[in-house]
Amino acid sequence: MTRTVGDQFYHVTMAPLAMAGNCLRRGDVRQGLQELSGESLVGSMQRAIDAVAANVGLRAGAIERLLPTEEIDNLLESVARCQADAAEQWQLHMAHAGGLLEAIAKLTSDGRSPETGMCLMRIATKMKLEKALATPLRELAGHIENWEELLGRIRRLLDDGKELAEARRRRRVVRLGLLAAVGVAGIAVGAVALTVLGARRRIDKSLTDMNPCEVELMRAADVSMASAKQKAAVQSARSACRENRESARLLEEKKQAEAKRQRREREAVQEREARCVELAARVTKPSATPLSSELTEVFSNDLRLLTRLAAGQLSNSDVASDVASLPCLTGPPGDAIAGAFAAALVQSVESWAPTHAPSPSALLLVQRGKASVGRVAGQNLIPPIEKTALNALVTGDAGLTKKAIKCCELLTSVGVTPHLYCNAVMGKLYR
């Protein structure tokens, strides 16, 4: 059956929609949306006009004047806007589309040609909870259906047009005359040459595209007629396409791995901050109750000291040890922990004062938490520390003198004025 001018126009302009429908049918939604871009539809429209013009022997401008150009431009503008929004939103949501792609693949399992508008509407329905994606998809589906309806009207318009029919009739007469003059042999040679030339031109056009994967859309028949140089270029482009896809895949995997790592780090920080708040609340009210399993797991490295601190007790070695590395010392939890440490250290002064002295980091922590040391508790520091200072003065032992000085410094750290023996032993330090 001979194809009419309208059929020819309709076939060319529907090519992007057919390709998009096939992409949606096999689950490649991203490529399907790309086929529906404004640039793709405009290109198919121009190719259809050129094909019709060549068919009937008129200029492309004469064909364009027959078309409802204003309606075409308005609809193409709407399609381009919705397609850009839908493509962008699909890229953002594609990580959640695994089950959806399978559903799309079943839409045309009976072998019928895919209906692009219906496929898009199905996707929009599936993604109705993601309004940022569903809305542009739904609008795009409506515009695509309007585009198909408009192409159908133009098809009938071109078939009913007397001017095109007359032009085509004249062109047919001219062609018949030329065919008779040139002969069957010349026609055969010319047809082959034109076919090869057309195929090679299409190959050159695809090879000039910035995207090397454009070669995958070439027809096998065109590639079979390519020159040796073109075949080499096609093979090179296919290799580049595979490399690009592999690089994109590896980059995406790297991005996802980095995102997971950062998420785990954030979760770990949040977990530790929550445990710090819990620890601060626990040591603020000392008791014999064991630390919770969560605190035991998170602070396992400092568990013994924290357990004693939660009970309001410190060993002699705790006073002299370096406590600068205690967990959770930043922010409000650190203030609470410093207060608990200061109160426990002052409470146990009778135990550690004769044999131990506070470490520099312990003095700093006590000074930070001195607000938790009551006035009476601070005054209770004076007798044992004064006794230690007196022993240092009497014996003259250098090691005992250093310990006494550290103990006397504790008094000033909690805001208590040193007495006679502390002033004497500290006076030696500044001589």
C-alpha cells in the first residue's frame, strides 16, 4: 500500500514517541523521557517537513505555511517545560524506582505498540506520593496525548490538501519521465548510491554527536554500508560509550558509598552525644545503681573510672591520673561531669591527701566543676591538706613538698583560701 504524504509526515514525527514508548516498556524511564524532550520533537517535526517537501517537490517553507504553527509552538513549549521538570525529578527519585520499572515493563506485554501517554500516566500514578515527580509526569502525559492528537490532525490536513496532491502529481510525472530516460540500469545504480550516501551521512551525523552512545541508535543496515573509516569510528565510539557508562557506574557507586559512610558517621556522633547527655545526668546524681548497657557499650574504655564517678567515689589513683581524656568533656555534659568529679574528689580527700596529689588535668577539671563543691565541703579540705603541708615542712622531703603544693593548689581551685602551712609550703615554690 502506497504511503500518503500525511502518513509520511505522521510516521516521522511519531518516531520519538514510539522510541520513548519502547524505552518505557523495557523500563528505561530516563531514556524514555529524553526521547520526549522539546529538542527531539522539534527535530522530528523539521525532518518530517523536509521529507514531505522533498516528496512533493516544494520548499520546506511552503509546507510550514500549511501547518498550524502557533498551536505547534505552544504545545512544544509546554512539552519541553514538563519534560525538563520530569527528567530532573526522575533523576532525583530513580534510586527508589526498582519495583516501579518492573510494573512499567508489564504495560505492553501483549505485544501491542506502547502508548507513551498511558505509560507516563501509569508512572505518575505509581509515584503519586512523590508529588514533585508525579505532577510533571502527569502534565507531560497530557501534553503528549495532545501532541499525538495534533499530529493526527496535521496528517489528515496534509492528505486532504489539494496543493500538496497537485505538487506530488507533477513530481510523479517528472520522475516517470526521468526514469524512462535514464533506464532501469541507471535507476538501480543511482538508488544504491543514494542509499549508501544517505546511510553514510546519517552515520557521520551520529558520529559528530557529543554523546558517543548515539551510535547505539544507528540502524544495522546503515552500519553495513559504512566506509572502512566510518566503521572504525563507530567501533571507537562504542568502546567510548561502554567506558563512559562504566565510569558513570563506578562514580555512582563511589558517591553512594561515601554517602553511607557520612551517614554512619553522623549517626555515630548523634548516638555518642545522646549517651553523653545520659552520662551527665547519671553522674550528677551519684548512686550505686550500675550504668546502663548503652553507656557501658559506648564508654567501655573509661568504664571503671566512670562507674566510680557515677557512685560518687574516686580511688586515690583516680586523683593523680590524667583525666583530660575523659569522654564527653565538651559542652553542657562536660560541665556536669566536671562538677561530679570535683564533688567526688573533695568527698574523698581524707583518703588520698596523705599519699597522693591531684594531677594537673584533675586540678583543671576540679576548677571547672567547683560550682558543685559546697562551702562546707570546701572547708573540709583544709585540715587534711594543711596536715600534708605541715608534714612536708617538717620533713623537708622534696617529693612530699611537691605533693603538698599540688594539694594546696586544689584549695585555690575550689575557691578556698589556703591557711598557714599551705602558704608556707607554697612560699617555697616562689622563692
